[in-house]
Amino acid sequence: MTPRPVTPGDEAPRTSEGRFDVPILPLELRDLCFEAGGRRLIDGLSLRIEAGPRTIVLGPNGAGKSLLLRLAHGLLRPSAGAVLWRNRKVAGAGRGPRRQAMVFQKPVLLRRSVAANLEHALSLHRVAGAERRRRCGEALEATGLSERAAQPARSLSGGEQQRLALARAWALKPQVLFLDEPTSALDPAATRTVEEIVQALHRAGTKIVMTTHDLGQAKRLADEVVFLHRGRLVERAPANRFFREPQTREAQAFLAGDLLW
Ligand SMILES: Nc1ncnc2c1ncn2[C@@H]1O[C@H](COP(=O)(O)OP(=O)(O)OP(=O)(O)O)[C@@H](O)[C@H]1O
Ligand SMILES: [Mg+2]
């Protein structure tokens, strides 16, 4: 089912309680390093991410795209360097600001109904009562899941499960949404639907930071590209320029399909 075109109509980001929100962007990664298994997997990466443009992170397998998103989201603690949200340092893993959300390649869903998954996420953010029901209904409609509300979440199809993960983000109205290859397991129709939801979130003011292996998708969605190779930031450019005239040898090889890792 295709979601209806949505205009959430929120003038400014709000907290989960509905109050006007304090902006958390820009996000600044400063000399970020991450080491594991005796290898430096993210190597002195500095990057400033502003509100607005959709940022797509590209790079071959193992470049460090997922690690970068997890470090930025606060799921991993850097070995060195800093993650700053609006100039404020984040102390460690899991303690990042609440006004961000992440969608993974494989959605993590509770063994409950579709609606209960959304309600649970909202209750963690202390949204209760009529506001919770309203947000739940809105998120289900925006993602075309209204008719699935009572169904066990884990019995949804793959595409529907990913839509539920996006519905959860929709309901929480994050300022920043990190998406790590959200469509890599989906067929073209489900992929299109996910892209439409991502676009709607973008139009509603959520900053999108997303990885993908699908260059067609990157061209459809990207305003700017951050290109990684072997844990380093190799190139960053407006999407048009990156795809038309990549500046580095690595990016040229990647776009030609010749950079395998
Ligand atoms: N905990 C860990 N211990 C050891 N190596 C790790 C760990 N986590 C990630 N790596 C390695 O770090 C590198 C970067 O991983 P990452 O998952 O960020 O790559 P990616 O760019 O997302 O790749 P893909 O396109 O395949 O998703 C890979 O070589 C991976 O094997
Ligand atoms: Mg990855």
C-alpha cells in the first residue's frame, strides 16, 4: 500500500511532549577514531553536518559507513576524537541527545502489535494519552500501515516492517534521522515506498543522514554526498557535482564500479 502524501505541518521541531524544541544541529565529528580488533576502522574523521540538506554517506564495503552512523548516534564510543552536538560534547555511548533516531537495515521490532510498537516508543519519550494516540494514528497513516495496526509486528512483511521502523521515527519527530541501508533487503516497490517516507520526513524538517549501496537511490535522494574509504573521509560534495565530476581517484573508481573495498 502506498502511503498518502503527507505534510505533517509542524512549523518547527518539537519535543516529544510537543513543546518547541531546542535545535541539536549542527553535528560535528572532530578527529574521530574508532579502533577494534587491533585495527583503526575510523581514522581521524572530521565532518560537520548541518540542518537541511539530505546527506548520503557512500563508500565501498567496509569503508566505515555503518560505524560512522553508530558513532554519530552514540551507539559506539569513539577511541579518540569527539562527537559534538551544537558545540556540546557527548560523554559516551548511549548518552546522546534524545532528538535523534536511527533506522537499521533490519528493523528491530518488539513482539507486540504494530500499534503497540509505536505506543511503546512514544511512552519511552513520555508521550501519553490523547497525544500518543494522535501521533500513533498519524504515523500509521503516513506509512500506509493503518490497516495493520492490530497485527503482530513480527508477522509483517519485510517492507512493512521497515515502514513500521519509519513510522516509529515519524511518531517521535526527531530532528535527525540516521538510516543505515534501510532498503537493502527490499524489492523495488517497497524501496520506493520507503524513499517516499524519507522524503516526507525531510520535507517535515527532519535532517536525513543515510547510507545506501544503491547509486540510483543516492542520486534520487542526496543533496550532498559524504564519501568514505577505509575509514577516512575522502570526498564531500554537493550531490550533482559528486556524481558529475568526482574529484578524487577513489570516488571516480567507486562510481565506475571499480572500487570494491
Ligand atoms: N567490532 C568490530 N570489530 C572488528 N572490526 C569491526 C568491528 N565493527 C566493524 N568492523 C570492521 O570495520 C570495517 C567498517 O565496518 P562498517 O560496518 O562500518 O562498514 P560499511 O562501510 O558499513 O560496509 P558495508 O557497505 O558492507 O555495510 C569493516 O572492515 C568491519 O569488518
Ligand atoms: Mg554498513
